[in-house]
Amino acid sequence: MRLGVIAAAAAALLASVQTPALAQAQAAVPAPASSAADWRTVAPENLLVIDTPKGRILVEVTAVAAPAHAERIRTLANQGFYDGLKFHRVIPDFMAQTGDPQGTGEGGSELPDLKAEFSFRRGRDAGFAVVPSAGQGVRGLVGVLPVETQPDAQMMITADFKVEAHGLFCPGVLGMARAGAPDTANSQFFLMMGERDQLNGAYTAFGRVVSGLDVVKKLNKGSDAEDGKVANPDIMTRVRMASALPEGERPTVRVMDARSPAFAERIAATRTARGGSFSICDVQPVAEVVGG
């Protein structure tokens, strides 16, 4: 079975980080002054464009965190595999799951299952930006993906000059669904709406919503009693990597670089607003979308 993610009983016990207090705190964070140097443009081959009747969802795929999963998403999206498929499992304040041609949570593509990429080796070239006091261990961002990792100093005693890192399942994070065994991910993926520490290091995280998280939250939802099964599911009308879209239909997305002074200013303001409850999941991407 490919129901994936976690049991509904456990999900029902967990509270979302998107509380009214957090929403108010995020709204209170001023937009930082920035320059062109504070921004980077998302590569079209890493920009997943998901169109739904309720709006467009744009996801930056973080290939360095899970290269095989990134390639699988690119392949299936550009084949049109995902067009018309349902968000068959949507649990409020948790996640929205899709990518099953059967619409039941038990199907997949004809491609072989993927080996787990729950963690990855991070080098200095990964562009890691540490976020101090963001939770236990060393936490920060690789691109827009929140991660927990070993410190850079550890690189000096490793053979490949890299350290272990794994993605953290914060709101907006893209994860790959699987069955009970680790190496069973295939085509189904999910988009987080809340924070779930139980998934960290146990599922493959390899991207994050940079625009359209509000669309994800508007999707028709199921009930915990039925493991999130949706009676009247929304569909994905078209799913492509931006690089595969005609030039006139291709959105351009730029995100504030996590290593930039402007983003550091935003993190500091968010930390002040959140106080002692501040965590890495409070650090959301700042993005601008043009065209498409």
C-alpha cells in the first residue's frame, strides 16, 4: 500500500505550527529593504508548476537534498503523468498528498521504486545558511529547504569534506510518500501545511512551496477518521517543470537568498516576534513571481 506519510491517529494528536499567534507574528514582520544582490532566480528545471482549479502552486525542488527524487519528479511531470490526478489525501494542518493514478493511495508509475534519500551529504558549495537558535542542533536553510545538519567544522575530519544533513518537515515542504518500507517511494508526493517532527529523517524532503501555500490550504480536505481520504478531491490540471513550459507560459520566480543581509534581517524580526517559541519552521521563503 502507498498510503504513506504517517498514521491518522498519530496525526490527530499533533498540533500545527500555523497557530493564530504565529500568523499574527508573521504578519507583524516588516518587509526588509533589499537590493538585487539579495535575490536569486530559481532555475526553471527546478521550478515545479502545479496548476489546480483553486490556483497555482510553485515549488522549488532542492535537487542537492535528493537527486534521484528530484529527477523522478522532473521526469513524471514533463511526461504529463500528474495531469488530472487527485489530491486524494488531505489532512487539515498536516499535508496534502497526490500523485497516484488510481486515486486511492495504492498506485504509482511504471518506473521502479526509489531508494530512500532521507539524508544527504552537505558540502560548502550547498549554500547552507545557518539560522541561530532555531531548534536543537545546527539548523538552517539549503536554498529554501529547512535542514538540520552537522556543523561545517566537522567537514575537516570527513573523507569527502562533507557532513550529514536532512530536511525538516515544516509548512510548505515537499516530501515523497512511500509505503512501510523505506525504499518504496515512486510517484506520490505531499505538500506540508503544518510541522511534523516525526517525519524528519524518515521521509525524503526535497523542496518547498515558494508561492501558493494558500492554495494548498484551500484544497478539499478529508477526515482523520478516514486517514484523510477526500470525498470530493481537487485535481492537478497540469503539472510541469517551468523549463518544459512554452516561454510565454513560464513563470519566473526569484527568492530572497537565505544568506543575504535582507533575509537575515527578516529572520531577526521573526525571532523577536516569536520570542522563546521561535523555530526553523517560522522562517518562510520570501518570493516574487513574474509571468506565467
